[in-house]
Amino acid sequence: MYKVYLVGYMGSGKSAIGRRLSFALKLPYYDMDKEIEKQMNMSISEIFATYGEEYFRDLETKFLKEFRDEQCIISTGGGVAMREENRRIMKRTGLVFHLCASFPFIWVRIAKDKRRPIVQRSTKEELESLYYYRRKYYFQAAHINIKTDGMTLRQVTETLAFHYKRLKSE
Ligand code: S3P
């Protein structure tokens, strides 16, 4: 077990939990979207608008392939688990948690979002079908699935830290 990856749909709490888990486990934290933005010196929306989504997906795969060899926590973007290659890299190089929230919980968090290009261009119905389409890939990507509905950030963080320590001591 080396890195800890957080996967899940947009608004499932990957970044908020990633930061807290990093503090709890005393491991460095990286937000994949932010790292890509730094590398490109552009926002995710600008990358989508200038180069298109496929290009952004290639940047995500490149990030996973080339990211430094370091024990750390990484929150991934909501589309990362869609590629088989990405799922393989994450499973091989770390422990993958799926933060699994049901769509009504997600919707409350993303409805007013101004930052995510996919939310900007989609209706609620489209986001809900994308959610159901993607779910199976998050399950395929993950070693452990955590159902987060009704849990506080603190409870989710403690649950992840518990699993991490349990697996580390095995
Ligand atoms: C995306 C999710 C975003 C970001 C990009 C595309 C997606 O990350 O990578 O806007 O396809 O689900 P978050 O899941 O952190 O919002």
C-alpha cells in the first residue's frame, strides 16, 4: 500500500476528505485537478474550452503515470476512473477508496457549481444519467467503497483512516 486515491462522482467530497485524511494520517495531499491546473497554468474550464475534454483526459492519465514516487493522498477528478488504464495504475500503486454518495446528496453540492465544465453544460437529468453510468466504474476502480450518505466529513475521514491503518498493519 503506497498512495491513497479517492475516487467518486463530482461533489462526492473527495477534496474535502482528502485534505482531512492527509492531516489525520500525516501524509502529503494532492488534488489532481489542481496539479493539472498548475502544470498547464490554466483552469480546468479553460483546458476544456481550449483543447477539449479528450485532451484533459490524456492529462489525467499522464499525471497518474508520471506522478512522483511518494506516499501520499490523491483526490482524483470525477472522470478519472472511467479509463481502464487509470483504474489499473491506481490499483497497482495504492489503496483506492470510492466515496459513494447517492445522487440527491450529490445534487445539493453541485447544483450551483460555476467551476466544473460538465456541470455547466448539463441539465440535472443528464448529470443524473452520467452518475448512474459512471457508478460501476468507481466500484471497479476501488478496493473499498464507503457509503457516505448522512455521514459528516469527520466520520468519513475516520472511517477511511481506520481502513488504512487496518490494512497497513496486516
Ligand atoms: C470532472 C470532475 C472534476 C474535474 C473536471 C471533470 C468529471 O473534478 O476533473 O471538471 O468528469 O467528473 P471533481 O470530481 O473534483 O469535481
